[in-house]
Amino acid sequence: RRSTVKSAPCEFTKALPTSRKSSLQDLHFHLPEAADMTRNIKLGPSAHVDTFTRDNLPPFDQWPDLLLDRPEFQYPERLNAAVELTDRMVERGFGDHVALIGNGRRRTYKELADWSNRLAHALVENYGVKPGNRVLIRSGNNPALVAAWLSATKAGAVVVNTMPMLRAGELGKIVDKAEIALALTDSRIADELVACAKVSKFLKQVVNFDGTSNHDAELDRVALDKPVQFDAVPTGRDDIALLGFTSGTTGEPKATMHFHRDLLIIADGYAKEVLNVTPDDVFVGSPPLAFTFGLGGLAIFPLRFGATATLLENASPANMVQIIETYKATISFTAPTAYRAMMSAMDQGANLSSLRLAVSAGETLPGPIFEDWTRKTGKPILDGIGSTEMLHIFITSRIGDALPGATGRPVAGYEARIVDADMKDVPDGTIGRLAVRGPTGCRYLADKRQKNYVADGWNLTGDSFLRDRDGRFHFAARNDDMIISAGYNIAGPEVEAALLAHPEVAECAVVGANDSERGQVVAAFVVLRAGVEADNLRIKILQDHVKATIAPYKYPRLVKFVDALPKT
């Protein structure tokens, strides 16, 4: 069933401040084009004067079906997700409640609203941000990143969060794809972005903010004397708010496009139904906020319900244990590898009794870890699968309905099938391709790979699953050759390219090797040039080379030297 997103442009002008009404021609320009009556899809009004993202949405006939009929997914036509997560929470009486804990400081909802409003003033007044501009943010997990993301969203920008480990070349691909002119970065890790800007035809400004608690960088100083009230851009619920980048198997990034309503849907769906988040909850986790899994679990979910998020720049299991003990965290988001390490810490006396719920994602939850955690803690651990394309988890186990080795059932509002190559259902117990649809879905930015992910209105996630006779879904394997290591997606060809850039490498092939700790690790089979010694020193040299060329987590943990590669 395709839902209709109705529009009422005649009302739209009333919500715009006088200073922005000069752009109305631009705003109304796309409304007649933003509809496909053959599929009963309409996009509501847009506040974007920079129309790049809406112009580069995939054709409607390549969209998945969007199931938006549930009452919790009904939102007003004008919706700014950042306002809903901050100023609206203050209006609801959460102003003095702690929103964020990080870098030794607690920030209340009122402080976060004021902080992000001052930053939004600076972005608009000092850096010329216009609604629809893409703004890249580079930072580890800290409150300053959350404030920057919220401020850019309030200013009507389309945010692109990026991991601090990415190198200049990788950032350049993202900048070029999204045509990004402004980047905000933690001043401690600005070098790679500066290097990217020097050779980029799009990136014109790199502005530093202070990722610590000192507020002592350019953006912080500019925002210091700005008003704490900001007239946020009245974005449409169907305006793109976020571009989530994900690697393809070729290493060429894809940009997934998410609306303002999508950011709230994952909270009003999964977080409310499955996690039952309350204002008393304290979240802790390891996934980067640059990942949509992390942005949901460590920012959107707690802020939507007046809860508290603890943020760690170095989210090692030991540091997570310390945060849980110190702040009595109740909900944890991390990968199975970390849960295994946290159980080892419990053997050494760690107290994790405050946790009421553990969420595992990023890789499938092995049955033994499920059983060990349940036995040792007496608390539920929930497996789940999501994707950047779908924004967050769409199949999950639930409290009281979790079994070892089972991913679970669809989140409310989502439907899932197991299909063959012709999109026909396969019998229960048969491994096939996972097909999903729901209130969120894949929309790539100007990318021919859209046709690979969506078929007949269903999202094909690239995973092989089976469904048992009770309707539970069980993960089998990835359909493609993406390497998933400790929750990170790593494209083999990208690692091969990094290795081949070393002068001592003649040929190489990179694959994923099974690993009990990480699920998979990157394994490289390398043919060295004549006269080069194949020894342990050479292994370290090549590993260090990869770490210096691309994001360090992509380096091959296993390196095997061979005389030749098999070829057809």
C-alpha cells in the first residue's frame, strides 16, 4: 500500500519569517513536480531554497513503498526534527532534565536548546547557511557534535555526519557526491578536512568547534554572544534532513536520504515500542554518531523521550563499563564483541546491574553470547538488524520474545519477506533474500544503485535470512562481498586499492575471514614484488600503510603472502 503525503502550500507562507519570504518563488518551484500520481506519492512543501537534495531524489517509480498509515507516524506538514528534540522538550517541562553527559559535563535540555540556537544563529548570520545547503560535520562522539548537528538542522541545512577516522581522500568523495561547501569539525581533528578543502572544487569553508568542554574555537567564539532564541527554519516533513553515507562494494560511497519525519519515526516506532524509553533512562553505547545506528541510539532516542545520553569519544568496553557504573546507565547500544568484553569485566568485579536492556546490532548476535549475557546479568539482550538505507533497526527481538540465534520479528509498521531471485516468497525454513518495507526506506542521492536496493516496492537489504514457522527471522549471511567486522562495513576493493598503492605490492586480493571475536576480519592475500622479503616486518609495514591511507579500522588484520593469485 502506498501512502499519500498531502500538501497545503497555501498555508506554508504563514509559517515563514518575513526575512525568508523573498525565497517563496524557489520554494513553490518544485511543488508541482514533487508528485507522481501513478504511484500515489506526493511530497509536501519544502523550505529549501537550495534544492539540490530534492532535485536528486530517485524517480518515484524507483522508490520503495512507504507505509505511513499508523497514527504514531502522522506529523504536521512543517516539521523541524531538531526543534522537536530540544525546544519542544523544554516546552514540555524537561528543561532542567539532563540531556547529555560527556567530557566531564552534564548538559540540560535547556542548555542544549540554547547552545544549538546560538550556533544556528552563527551558521546563518556568519557563515551564510541557507536552507537546503549541505553541511558536513566531523567529530567523535561528544556533546559538541550533537549541538552542531542540531544547530545545522534548525538552520534548515542537510547534515552529513562523518567519522573522525576518515582520511582526506575519503572525505573528498563525500564532499563531491553531496556538493558540500561548508564543513564543521572538532578542532582537534581538522587536518584531514583542511587537506580535503585544498583540492576540493566544492568545499570552501572549514570551521572549527571545540569538541572538549572549553568552548574555545572559532565557531564557539562567534556563537558566544548570539541570542538563545532562534527562529528555526520551518522545514517540511518531507525535506531531507540527513544524508547518511555508506560504502558500496566498490568503495564508491552511496548517500542515503532521510526526511525530518524519518528521524522521528525511528523513535516513535522502534524506540517507543521495543525499548519503551522513559525520561528515567540513561543511554550508553559505542557506535559513532556518524552512523545512523549511533545517531538514533545515542541522540534521537534519548532526546525524543526526555532521557539522558552519555557520550564517549573512546567507547572501549572498559570505558563503557565505567560510564555504566558512574551514571547508572539503563540502556546499552553496542556490538556483540563489546558485550563479550563487558562480561569479562563483570568477572573482575564490574557492576552492570543498572542496565535494564542491552541492544546488539552492527553484526549478528551469536547464540552463545546471547545465552552467556542472559545467564550472567539476568537482563534481556535484544538482537536487531537495520541499515543506513532504512535509517535504523527494522527487525528486532523483544523483551520476553528473544531466542538465541534469532534476529526477531519486524518492528511495528514494517513488513518483511524472504524471497527468491524473482521476488517470489520462499517456504518457511528456506534461506532467501530479505525484503523489507515500512515507514522508512531507501532513497539514494542520484545513484543508479537505487535499482539494486529496491524491487517491486520492497527494500532488498543484501542479507540472506530464513523465517521459521513461528514467524521469527534468522540471519544467514550477507549476499554481497562486503566485509562486516565488529559492526563496521568494509569494502574489500577499497583495501585492495590501498595495498596496491604501496610500491612493494604487485598484486593482492582482500576477503573477509571468519573471526570468533569480530564476526569477520579483513584478510589480505599479497603478491610482493621481486626481491622483497616476505616476513613479519613486511606485514606490519603494509598494515601501517593501509592505516595511513584509509580509515585505520579497515586495515587487514590477517596478511598472507602468496606467490600468485588464482585467475580465470
